[in-house]
Amino acid sequence: MMQLEGKTALITGGANGIGAAIGKRYLEAGANLVVADHQDVAIDAFNAVQGPGRILPLKCDVTKAGDCEAVCADALAAFGCIDILVNNAGGSGPTLARTIEETTDEIFDHILELNLKPILRFSRALLPAMKRSGWGRIINMSSRVRYGVAGSFPTMKCPLGYVTAKGAMVSLTTQFGKELGPFGITCNAIAPGMILPGAEARITKIIRAQPEKWQRELVSRIPVGRTGTGEDIAELALYLASPGSGFMTGQTLDIHGGVQ
């Protein structure tokens, strides 16, 4: 079903992992796609998806305001309006800081810059066109770890900063929903649990490098009996981007296989 035919989506951090899975699903649904990432985009992988939409890959360091502005300008020049914005770029930063005492101002600021400010920058640039069209979808990528984590986890280099950023994203999403609803624009967040979005994804490589016993214990805590996939997240992202989700806004949706 071409639920998104005639729409254009911009996905940050879309070169691989969850972002790429969402992008491919949107292409299948008929959308045009702008993929913004600091990494090179393997365009052939997207071109292999059957769909009528066009694809525009753009380089972007989302921690740099100028990069964000340039990507938005190029995307708007190419397509006129970005109907769907997926704020997927983020992470726990490059510096190992496991404890509160180890988390310096610089480390903390960088993680907030990486996870939160791009949402504002991209939204600020793309909202005027959405408002003129009277329709839009903004989807933010939070995390189940917004509730906090006990002990260290191999995929998070700075748990304090990451947990804080993903928690703040929930409040940001709620406020966006309230402010933008009158313009026909919704804003929701997705909060994934343990997702391994493909063999080449960084998180997958880290988890698969752990001892087998550790991996079995990880899966044993997930009621559905498996880790999630990028496609699991992409299906929810498709609903939130579709016309049928117009009465849902300001919400954060957990998707984690039933973990309590």
C-alpha cells in the first residue's frame, strides 16, 4: 500500500541501523526520501527498494548548526516541502564516562547537543513549509532507557548523559504536540528497547561480541523471546508518519517486546 505516496521524508542518522530500516520502509510506502548522515550513504541499498520515490543522500554532522541548516535548505530546494521529519540521529557520545563523577560538563553538553538540539534545528527550518501545507509528521527517537539503567551497559559510553537526553526528549515531544496540533502537524516519539537493527549496526556488533551466556540472559528478560529488529521499529514509524495517525500526538510509544 502506497500510504506515503506524494510525501517526502527526511531522516537524520539514516545511513544504517534503525534509520535505514525506516527509510526503506518509507520508500516501500511510496515516499521520497532524504537521508542525512555524517557517514556515506550506501545509496544502492535504498535503490534496491521498490517504490516510486526519489532518494537524496546528504552529508550532515547534526552537532553543527550550519550542517543542519544546509541539509534543510537542500532538501527544501529539491522537494519543496518535507512532510515527515524523523529525528533519529543521536547516541551516548564518544567518551567513556560510566559514573556521575566521570561525566564532565563537556561530555554532558556534547550528548545533549547530539540528541536534542538537532530536533529543534531541523524542526525550526522545516516547519514553515509544513504549516503552509497544513500537514506534517515529526517523529523523535527516544529510548526505553530514559527510565535509567543499573550498572554499565556495553553500548552506552555515558549512561547519565544518554538517559537524560532521551528523557528530555519525551517532554520536548509533548510540547511539540501541543504547539503544532492546530497546524495539522503531529509529533510523537518512539522508545525502542533492545533492538539489533542489522549485522553492520554498531550496537549489533557490540552485543554479538559479548559472551554467549550474557546474550542468552539478555534475551531471557524479553517476554517475546527475541531482540527487536530495525523492521519492528520501521512499522511503528510508518504508522506515525501515515495519514491514519492524525489523532495521535505528543505521545512516546515504547516498543520493547514486553519488558517491564
